[in-house]
Amino acid sequence: MHAWDQYLHAELKNYFADLCLTDLLTFVTYPNLLWDWIHMWPLLGLAQSDAIEKEEMDRRGLHLMGLKQIFDAYRHMLSQFLTDRERAGRYHLTSEHYTRVALRIAKYLFEPKKPGKIYQYKLPSEWTWYRQEHDDKIFRERKAKEAFQAGLQYLPFFLEEAGPNDELISYLKTNKLDPIRAQELPRIAWAEDKTKVERTVEAYIKASFLYVDSLLSLIVLHTSEI
């Protein structure tokens, strides 16, 4: 085993021991440029107060939360490992991992926006001391809009990687994108990202039912042969 793979096996045991950190790893495999990692916790449904400990654990490990786009080569190296069953072994990301995160992102995108409730994003460390304790509503509102658009771009990927799941299918069939936040999207995001999500949701539901039907057909065939 190469030294890089040995290092990752040692570090990933801490990530796979924590459900939220395991979910965080799935974003490593997103094939395009990621938005800021600051959006990951709200997309995963984790409150900022609960994210502090997770971020500290990550800082001592692979340091994903501070990863900038210019270091995407590092992220893709991690992705190649996590998606290679032979190299990753027990740390190989499966369809079950993507299914769980797809449901979390869907809930973030589909649940109605609550007036006055904004995710308590941690203010940037580089801000001057006199703003650190200031509840900057404008900053948090901007980040919330970015997170919604980021989620729109991420969800199709996660649905394409997800396996058939009753809870996810049921949720997608009975819920739609939050219309209030959708109306706040830039025009191009409304035209492209929103449309792609709706089409991918429809395709996922259809593919899941086809999978179940084919599985039932195999069971019936096997039973008849017995």
C-alpha cells in the first residue's frame, strides 16, 4: 500500500466514526468546482453550534472545511481514493452514503423558508475585531442564498449516485422546491439549476420504480423456478 493510501486509511477512521463527517466526505467526490465549504453544514442540517466540534475534528484531520478552490487537485486525489473500492476498502463511498446526503440536501431545499430564521453562519476570521461580535444579518442572508443555489447544483449529482430508497422517494414525491427562496435565485440559476433539479428528481423516482419492478420480476421468476 502506498504511503498516501496508508495516511488516508489512518485519517478516515475518525471521519467514518462520525455520521456528519462521513456525509461531509461525499462532497469531496463532486466532479465540478465546489461552492464555499461554509455551506456544507446547513445543507446537511447541522446547526452551527453543533458544527464547532466537527470542524475541530476535521481541522486535525484532512482539513476539508478550509479547502479553497485552488486546492482542488488535493480534493480530487481524495476523491479518487474514496471512489476506488480496492484502494479505499471499508472507506469506499457507496450509494447509501449519497442517498443519505441527497435526502438531507432535499430537505434543505424543499422545506419552506421561515421568516426571521437565518442559519447562524460563523463570521469570517479575517474580519476586524469590532465586527466579530456583531450579528451581521446581511452577511448571513447572502450566505443563505448562496447555500440554496449551491444545493440546487449539488442535488442532481447526489441523486444520480444514490440508490433506490423509500424515504427519499416518498419525500421527493410529496415535496417541491421552496418557491420563496427559488424566486430569489439569479435568473440563470432559475433557468438552469432549478430546471435540472426538477428533471433529475423525476428521473430518480422513475429509475427507482423501474429498479423495484425489475427486482420483483426476478423474485417472481426465481420463485416459479423453485
